[in-house]
Amino acid sequence: MTTPALLPLSGRRIPPLNLGPPSFPHHRATLRLSEKFILLLILSAFITLCFGAFFFLPDSSKHKRFDLGLEDVLIPHVDAGKGAKNPGVFLIHGPDEHRHREEEERLRNKIRADHEKALEEAKEKLKKSREEIRAEIQTEKNKVVQEMKTKEKKPLPAVPIPNLIGTHGGEPEDNDLREKREKIKEMMKHAWDNYRIYGWGHNELRPIARKGHSTNIFGSSQMGATIVDALDTLYIMGLHDEFRDGQKWIENNLDFSVNSEVSVFEVNIRFIGGLLAAYYLSGEEIFKIKAVQLAEKLLPAFNTPTGIPWAMVNLKSGVGRNWGWASAGSSILAEFGTLHMEFVHLSYLTGNPIYYKKVMHIRKLLQKMDRPNGLYPNYLNPRTGRWGQYHTSVGGLGDSFYEYLLKAWLMSDKTDHEARKMYDDAIEAIEKHLIRKSRGGLTFIGEWKNGHLEKKMGHLACFAGGMFVLGADGSRMDQAGHYLELGAEIARTCHESYDRTALKLGPESFKFDGAVEAVAVRQAEKYYILRPEVIETYWYLWRFTHDPRYREWGWEAALAIEKYCRVTGGFSGVKDVYSSTPTHDDVQQSFFLAETLKYLYLLFSSDDLLPLDHWVFNTEAHPLPVLHLANTTLSRNPAVR
Ligand code: DMJ
């Protein structure tokens, strides 16, 4: 899914986490440190005093605030006072007042006692020699360092790791195919090496300016998005030195305790998905640990009156909010509906059911809601639980929600029937209201806007060709043939959208209007930003049909990317695919390494590399193994508490 208005950010690097033993190079520094320590003690005693005094002030409020947990937030809040602004804060009145007074008194006494104790300790400290204080500081520091190390390395509960089949290899027998595959690997090297030189640690690369780049989806921090997103592609291509390099950066630098507001969806699909895939492929614990640490930071986003998460969350404060451009303060279907795969794996790996509960809560809520014409609108208000504008799309804002319904079923080894039913229902409504054939015979997926079909299809919606063939087996009333055909028709339409341009690369969005077919009309829709969806669909169709045309089309796209997007410093998007002299946008998107190049590589590999009956790809092309557990049995897994 896309987010309009991606703002460039100024780059601030995360200082590397220094876990080595602290050193005291010279005496002056030591003196300053101990003096600071004493001052700190006095200051903390003073703050405690002030804090205590605050509690002795007369209580002007009759109300006491309580912060409730997620389970409680469904209790309706009738007071439209101050607390109403904060969905997690409720006011309690009347009958419990006596109990609250006693509680306050107990707290005051505790603060008084703590405050006296702190003063005593400060006095004691002042009696000590500098050496003694220095030794104490050293001991404290060592303790903290030790605690941090143990926390980082704390093993997660052992779970039966699924059968990991086809994690490497896939070399085709045919010489021509081998060469093509090698070429894609070389393109990956070019993208990675330049990022390594010019953008290392930044989220993305500006291949022409040769410096780091970021957008607001990653917040204000440099979290090495390209590193995390690229890991599994490096792994399957056998680029082991590069993989280890990325792993080292993650071990030493990837830190989520930053004051940065990130997109929950993007961070989930790129970071959690990327880390989990890297963990399953390589078996390196660090990736699992980092994925879990990050997931913890996303959980506060679910603290809304309905449990539908905010689009963005501040990783440090846990405060969430929605995009300013979204209809009536709504959360976005493709965002809150694209968490399921990663969150189920997190519960599976940690034994902690919280992640599973969060996504199942979303599913249950959606199941209960009325759907206009059976369609899911793109917008849902997390405060009221009501739909926003009645817009439905299989492209931006809607896309991966449908994808994750199907993949939840596949990932559960086809036992999550609830997910399959939701997928089948949704696809039926989409076919009825959104899918049409143009005059020239091209099947397209339009966008539904308040009861009206806009005959426009986005590049993002081209992924649906792959989704239809992936879902063919197991379809309602055994319509496998129909869905294979539908997938093939979408692939053909999307190929036409590439073929009708000067660069043989597809525009962001194309129309079907009278004589205009599969062509972008507005200047603002003519760009290609290295997106994967069309190649993704070619790959799924190749795997399910083995029709050579999909390899041919994939190769056409690879050559066009090489010719028009490759620059000395990496790969760049282009601003107008209809102009034969391309202007570059100077951004190497992280999904180019995660998805576009991975799908191309798989297209020219044999089917035993990441076979689809053992792996399910998340929406950022990160492969996750099929779990032989369903939503019904996950809670019975001994590892799940
Ligand atoms: C990727 O981040 C994912 O595929 C997402 O689901 C949609 N958009 C981009 C790539 O175009």
C-alpha cells in the first residue's frame, strides 16, 4: 500500500550501542564523574522531596485517573470531559472514593519514607572517599552492562521449528536461465554494494546524490531499512559475506528505543517480516530477538477504544495517531489488516499469545461489521469502530488485507477456515463490483468510490494476479480453473501497461477510458519507482502454470530496469515511463532489494528454491514457513502460555 506525501527527513544516525567495559582515561574525568554522581544524588533527593510535597497539596480534583489495559478499553466511556481526549484514560466517581483516599494516604506515607531514605543514603555517600564512590559507580555500571547483555541474549522458549525446505540452491539446469539468474544476482550486488558505500545504516539510498535517504514511514531515525529488507534476498542468492555484514550491523546498531514515530504497517512488513525470514533461513537467534523487541514497541499502537491500531506509533513513548490525510481520522484497511502473518509467527516463536490475540481481535471485529455490497471499505475509525468513506480498492489502501486473508489460511497449513471464508467472500464481492473487461478485451480491477466504479488500476493492484492463482486451489465450488484464468488475465493486462510505454516499465496507475487502455493519463501517475507487483504476479503464474511467457515478460522487465533505472550509484526510479529520456527520482527503495530482485531471481530459479507448499511470502516478499498449527490450535501449543 502507498502513503501519499512521503516527506524526506534529515538523517540522524543512531550511535552504536557500546557494551564494552567502561574506561576512565584520566583523573579529571573521574573527578567530574564522581562529582556528577553526588550532585545527582542530591538532585534526586530534592526531586523526591518536591514530588512528596505535591501529594500534600490539597486535592482539588474529585476524580482519579486510571489508565486501563486494552481489554478494558471496550468499556463505554460516558464522561465527555478531559479524559475523553485520551482513549485509554477513564474517570472514576463516587462509591469508591473512600477507598481511593486510603490509597492516596498509603502512597503519601510511602513517598515520605522513600524520601527520608534517599536523604539518609545521600548523607552516607557524602561521607565516603572519592575512591569508594568511584568503585561503587564502577560496580553499578558493570551491573547495568551485565543486565543489558543478559537481556539481549535471554533465550526465548524452544518451539518445534517447522520443516525448512529449499532454503538455498535452485540452480536451473538450462544455461541461458543460469546466466539470467546470475545477472539478477549481479544487479543485487550493485544495489547492495552502493548502499553499503553511500547509505550504510540509513533507511534507503539516493543513488545519484550518493547519500542516505528516508521517508516519514520510518520516522526520524536511521534504522537501516534496506539492510533488514535485503537480508533474505542476500541469503537465498548465496551472498554470504554481505549477509554477515548486515547481520553485524543489526547486532551492533539496530536499536528500537528511539524517539521516532513510525508506520506500524511498514515496520511490520519490512522489519518484523524481514527479521523473521532471516531468522528462519539462517537460524541466527539475533534476528528473532530483534523482531520480538520491535514487536513489543508496536503493541501500544493497539491501545485504541476498538483495538484497531493506529497507523503510526512513537517507538519511545508509545503514543499513536493516524495519518492526517486519511478519511475522518481513520486507520487504513491495508495497514491494520496486514499484521496477521508476522504476529502469528511472533506468538509461535515466543510462546506469548498477545500478538495472536491482537490480530484475532481485529479479525473478529471486521467479521461483525456490515459491508456495503459485501465490500470492505478502505477506512475504519479506530475510536468509533465505524467505516470512513466507502472506497474499496485492491490496490493502494486495500491490497494486502485480502492477500493476508488468503495467506493466513495457507500459513496455517490450510486449517484456518475462517480466514479462507473471509477471503472467498471478499473476492466474490470484488469480482462482482470491481473487475471488468475493457473494450479491447483487457481484464482490469477498478476502484469503488461511493457506489461508482472508477476505471483505473494501480500498479499495486497488479499483485492480485499472483494472489488469484495462489488461491485457486481450495477455492469455493472448486473454481480453480476460473481463478487461474483470472490471474493470467490480470498478468496480461499489467504486462500491457508495461508494453505500452517508451521504457517498457509500468506506470503507477493506468486508465481504461474509451480509446485509452492500460495507459496513464495524468502526469502524476506516470512514474515507476522500482515496484515489484507485476514481476511478483509473473513469478506466481510461472510457478503454477510453467508457461514460458512469464519468464519472457520477467526478463523484459529486468532488462528495462537495467537499462533505464541503473545508475553508477545503484538503481533509481524514473519519473515518466512514456518519455524515452528518463529522469530519475534518485531513490533506491528498500523493497527493490526485498521484493523486485527476489521475485526476478526466483523466476529464473528452479521450483525447489522456497517451494510454495512450505513457504508463504509476506507482502514484502519475506518468506515465512507454513506452520502446522491453526488459529484453533495455536493456543494449545505447549510453547504458548
Ligand atoms: C511494498 O512495500 C509491499 O509490497 C506493500 O504491500 C505494497 N507496496 C510496496 C511495494 O510496492
